[in-house]
Amino acid sequence: MAAVSEADAEATGIVGEFLSLKAETDADFLVMQVGDFYEFFGEDAETVADLLDLKVSQKSSHGSNYPMAGVPVDKLTPHLKQLVERGYRVAIADQYETDDGHAREITRVVTPGTLLETTDADAQYLAAVVRVSPERYGLGVADVTTGRFLVTEVTGEDADAATDRVFTELYRFDPAEVLPGPEVRNDDAFLDRIRERTDATLTLHQADAFAPGRATHETKAQFGQETLASVGLDDTAGASRRNENPQVQAAGALLSYVEETGTGVKASMTRLQSYEGDDHVSLDATTQRNLELTETMQGDRDGSLFDTIDHTVTSPGKRLLKEWLQRPRQDLPTLRRRGDGVAAFADSALARETVRETLDGAYDLERLASKAAHGSADARDLLRVRETLALLPEVADAVASDPTLSESPLAEIVTRPDREAAAALRDELDALADDPPGTVTEGGLFRRGYDDELDEIIDRHEEAEEWLATLDDREKRKTGIGHLQVDRNKTDGYYIQVGNSETGKVPDRYDRLKSLKNSERYTTDELDERERQIFRLEERRGELEYELFGDLREGVAERADLLQSVGRALAELDALASLAVHAVENDWVRPELTESGDLRIDAGRHPVVERTTEFVPNDLRMDGARASSSSDRTASSSAPATSPSDRESAAGRDGERRFLVVTGPNMSGKSTYMRQAALITLLAQIGSFVPADAAEVGVVDGIYTRVGALDELAQGRSTFMVEMQELSNILHSATEDSLVILDEVGRGTATYDGISIAWAATEYLANQVGSKTLFATHYHELTSLADRLPGVQNVHIAADESDGDVTFLRTVEDGPTNRSYGIHVADLAGVPEPVVERSRDVLRRLREDEAIDVRGGQSGDGGGQRGGESDPQQVVFDLGSGQFRGGDDAGGDGAGGSDDAGSVDVESVDTQSVDPETEAVAEAVKDTDLSDTSPIELMNRVQEWQERLRE
């Protein structure tokens, strides 16, 4: 809480009340209602005025002046949104009537995770993270704007693996605010990682809220006593386990925080969903970023996969489609139902557009339900509920009237909500006027016939207004005054105004109110009585309509589950129709989904790149289960790339293809080829069509990518460290049923270290993991593994070279490439011509094992200087040792024969002269079991051996 200065303690009146309330909250700012304005005072006013560009004035209190800045009551929301989106917590003190006048109390604390006033279609999550052991976490996420509430347990083989998986989940949900549990909040490294890797605000909620007993009570009170058992969270295996259920602890803390902040949306949180052990495909944060699912590597939405395929017409549909992309499924029945729905929409263009046009008028029922639960929904919000509920039968009729749609799962989707209950609620909301006022405290909210007392008040009010409307005509006839009018204002109420030229005709029953420049204002006893009658009727009408509206809104809030059910059904139709639109417009096909794990793509394309360039399609064939566990596959010679149509004959002839080493020139399309394989697999596992002529996709349990890395030196992580950590995660996490994409492994270190790591990783993935793997590399040494490891085969991106000109064909062919064309790429990039030409000369000499002049090097007497004045030195690159040696040692032909001073004849080495330490290292190398050693461990051993040999 804020400290109170001596001057502040003496403040009285409104300022004193503000400062007193500010001391009660730990929010960053307090805004207090003062009549028709919300005001900030003191330091809050100065800071907020600077942030929001508000005008600052002064308010006096007890001899001191205090800065004051405010906004009208109806303008608070946009300003509040700006503050909260910048990470601030804002307490709101609302004004209420008392017998002595006005009083104020804090009714709500608005935080980044509890902001209801948002127009963004994206979900807005509040998250809680609980750690019960280094390898075991609980995660809860709640969207207060829709009432969605999810929990899961996250575990790992070790602490690092568990932590990585927690951050994968946080990346997926992208929460606006995170509540760290007691164990996590003391882990500075964990908190720093949240700050560095997310945009979330960290809030230290009271530790007691995470206590197992209290959290369990809160959760059961909210969702029902039997809910924990029904969703698999009520662990009865033992007291020790039961008392540390991290999912329930996270859920309880979220509910406590929502209650404490006064959000008032708990009524909309009707479903607790656990996705522990679900059938979703594992997509770590690195993979989501590398595949640019929802934003590009530069952080833009434009150009992402989601931006490309999103044709939704509703906010809930947009949220659902994004969720599908971030959480693909393995469940074949679910995926096939979605595929059937997309296919039905794709085949029925007219019905599809009818449904989409109808959905285009739908509002966000999930968020409207949450506003009703909070008590902030006004008459126009409930009108939107009514209008959207009215669309459900229209959509259902459109589906039922089309033979294709009616025979598809779409028919089940529209009948999933309780149609009768939805119709009954819609009928109740028919009581609302078609054009209600913007506030709920003035009349005009309801139609006639809704309430007898209200109808009577309206009749009497209209009768009184009719009397007033005809009063001027009656008075003109009675008095003979021509310039006479009856009107009303806030100061004088109702009055009769007479021009100065006719004031002599004014009867005695007129009482003068005031004199104006050209007229006089009067009243009468009868007018005063009618005025009092109208004011009483208007006040009573406002009170009664507010009471009736409150009851109606509460009834809507009580049926939040119904609104969410209708909203989810409409969202699902919208998402499926969106996928169908994209499939039809871009000539996508429905993939065949199987459990075999086989991946067969005929003329596959990259779903994003194909929209911006003339794309060259390519085939891909990869086998699922290992040959040793599949009776219909045999190992034989290397296999050419084939289309799905020839797979039957190819299976017996070509052997197993689980690991493809992809080589080829820079910029030729290796990365695009591999990414499109991952994206086609992912799209198939959300139920979408895919960019290909034909495709068979065996479901995978995870997609893992390692595609380049940016330096993260600010976090103490170099490019190579990031690369190795990502590789480590893949080697630990991938399974036989996963798809792995590796784009250059080992390039961030010395050449031979890099080749060694890449080689060992290839062996480990091929021998131990067995995942389907696409590995792009410039280490051509790895291509020899295809002759030695089962399931490993080579493919390359073709290029055509003619008269020194190189053309990248972008087509994938079998076998390894023989060149990288790096110098050609350097030329394309604008590297100065002398450097390019010199590179070509050096490359030619390296290939032909000729001596190379080191231009500008030092002469033999050490007198070399800049400008190439010294004599050039000749060196030869020894492929055996991996080092340059002097050209004089190269022999006459430069081939480095056995007599070269710079080379060693291994066979002639006197083994008796080897020192004991070297011999010990050799024995250690010989005794190392490669098949039982992880790549990272092997790399550490190699480093240790090198250090021992150097010593």
C-alpha cells in the first residue's frame, strides 16, 4: 500500500477520501467517481495525465493543492484499457448514494489479466503457475472475457525439461498476466525468464490462495463437488499426493484472484477443463515460432500461417481457428469429423456462403455472457444476445436445407446447443426495446406489455406529456397571447414564456420566474403540479426499469453456459467454413489421415509462400513405423522421390525412408521444402485441407524444429548455445511418432566440432529415436550415412549450371548434391566482384588440391606489409589433417604423398612411442558405445579428450 505523507493525512473532503481509499489498495493507480467524472488525484493524476495526455488542474484541500485529472464517466473505458494494456493495475472506486449524500468504495481492481473492456478478438488469458517439485508443475489459464477455464499438469524428465514445457504452454496461451505460486515466486531465474520471453505482467497474489486445502474448496465451490473427479483431478491415491495437486492449486488461485479484483465474472466460469494427458500434438515454443504459426519471426501477424488461412467472420471463430493451429490433434475421429465438415462446405458453395452471411451478423456470445455475469452488460449488449440467438435457427435451417451439409457433421454441430432453451431466452429478451438508450438508468429500455406497473407508469407519463404538449395552444386561446410557448430546461423546469410586447395580457394566475432580454418566464400552480407529477413518474420509471433490467440481466448471466454453448457451435461452423473457403480458393486437397505414420505428399506446396510467388511443387515420401516393426516394408537400395500414387510398388523396391538428409545450394529452397512438410502435417492434424495434389498424413505426436537461431547475448546465450539447447530438447522429447525438422546443426562452432555433433545427432535420431526427420545440412560428409544407417536417405535441391550461370530449379531429387553454390549466392548478394572472383580461384585450387597463394601474407623474413608488397606464400589444404601446410611441403604435384613433411603415414607410426595419456585417450575412444551415448554427452567427452591431448 502507498505510504501517506503528513500533508496527505491532513487532507479532507474528496481528496482525503481518495487518499484514504488509495491506502487500502496495492494497485498502481486509483480512479474515483466524482459525480459525472472519474478523477485521479496527487501523484496518480500527474503520472496518468502524462501517460494518457490528460489535462491537469488543481484541487485544494486543507490548505494544500493537489493535482487532479479526470475523464467523463462514459469515457473511462478507453483510458482504462490503455493503462492496463501497459501493465498497470487500476483500482476503481464507484460512487453510491447515502442518507448523508455520496460515498465511495473500491468496487474493482482492473489488471492486465482481468480487463473485460476489450475489442480484440484474441483470447485474453490470466495464468497461474504452481511448482510442487522441480520436475512437476501445475498450470491454470482463464479468459475472464469468455469464461474459459483450463488446467493442466506439466512434468519433465528433469527440472530443465519441465521448465521448458511450462514455457511452451505459456507461449501457446500468451497470457496478459501471470500469478506465480509460492515456490515459483522465489525463483528469480524463472521470473526473469517470464519477463524476457513473454509480455505478461507478473503479479504476486497472496500465497494462501495457492494452499491445497483452500484451492480445492474454491474450485469445488465454483464448479461443483463432483467436478474434480469427473475431469480426472480428484486424486484419491493418497493423502500426500492429494494435498499437492498443482492443477487444483492453480485453479483455486485464479478463482481467488478473480474474486479479489472484483471482476465479477465467476458466474460465467461454468466449465473446468483439464487437458492433462490429452491427444494434442506437442508444439514447443521454438517450433511455433520457427513455423510462424500466428506471427512471423519479426513478430508481425501479416505473413503468418494464421493470417493466411483466416477467413472467419466472427471473433469467436477467429479465436477457435487460432487455437486449432496452436493445438493440433492426434484424435483421428475428431480430425475426420472436422475434415468432413470442411469437405461439405467446400462442395456446397451456395450453402456455405449463406451460412457465412448469417454468421456475419453474430456477436461474441461468450464475451457477452461474461459481461452479463459481471453486471456491466447494458441493454444494447442484451439486444446483441437476442439477435445472435435468433441466428441459430437460421443457420440450422441453412444446414438442413442442403443435402450435403445435412449429411455431414455440421448438422450435429448446430443441434448441439439446447435449441429450446435458446429460443426461450430469446423470447424473454424480446421485452427489450429495439433501440434502447445507452445507459440503464433512464427509461425506454422495455417494450409495452412486459410489466403491468411499468405500462401504467408509461401511460400516466404520456398523458402528462400530452397535457404539456397542448398547453401552449390552450393558453393562447384563453389569454389571447400570440407569442406564448411552453418549454423546459434544467434550471427552471417547465415554464411559460411570453414576449415583452404581450406581457400586459398575462393573467394573475401566472407567477413570474425570471426576466429575459425580450421575454418573461412564468409558471402556474397547475403547471408546477404537472411538473412534479412528471418528475415523480420519470424517477419511478427509471427505478422500475433498472430493477426489471437487473433481473433480466441476472437471468442471462445464470444461463451463461447456454450462451457459451451456442457461441462455441457458431464459432466451430465459422472456423470450418473458413478452412473450406481457403481450400477452394487455393486448390487445396483433403489429406488421407492414417495411423501408419507414413507421410506421402504429391506436389506439395508451402501454404504461405505459394500466395506470394510462383511456387515449384515437390513430392515427399517418408515411412512411418520402422522397418523392423513393419512386415510390409523391406530394406533395400536407395529410393527415389515418389508420389502417393506409386507408393505400393515403391515400398518393396526402395526400402525405408525415415531420415532424409537434404542438401543443396543456399537459397535454393531447402528450408521451404522442410517447413512445408511440417505445415502440411500440422494442417492435416487440425482437420484442414492441405496445399498439394494428393497427401497421406500419418498422425504424429509432436512436431519439433530447429531452424536457425538469433544471438541472445543479453540473456547470456550465444547462437551456438541456443542451437544446442534446442537440439537437446528435440533429442529428449521426440519419439518414434514425431516429425523432426533440423535446418543446419553444428554450424555455430568449429567445422569439425560441428560435423561431429551433426553426425552424432543423426545417428541418435536414426538409431535411438526413430522419428521421421528432415535434416538440411551443408556438411556433405553426412551424406555418406545413407550407405550405413537404415532409414537414412539423401535428397537434394537441384540446380542447373550452364556457361557459368547457375539456376536454382527448386525441385527435389534423390541423392546428395555435389556443390553448395555459396560463391554464387555471395555474388547475388552483392559481394564485391574481386572477392567473388578470388573465392572462385581459391575454391578451384582447393578442389584440385593445388597450392594457394596467400596474398598480402608475411614474407619469410617477417617483413610483410599492407598492400600486397610482400611475396605471396603458398599453402595446401590437407584433407587428412584438416589444416593448411606450406606449399613447399606439398611435393611436386601438390597431392601430399607419403614423403610430405607435413603429412603422417599412420601405418608407420611407432605405437611404442605413444605416451600413456594419449594411449588412455585412445582406449577411452575405443571403449565408447556410440549407440548408448547422447550427442550432448558425446560432445562433452570429445572436448575432454581434446583438452587431455593438448596437455
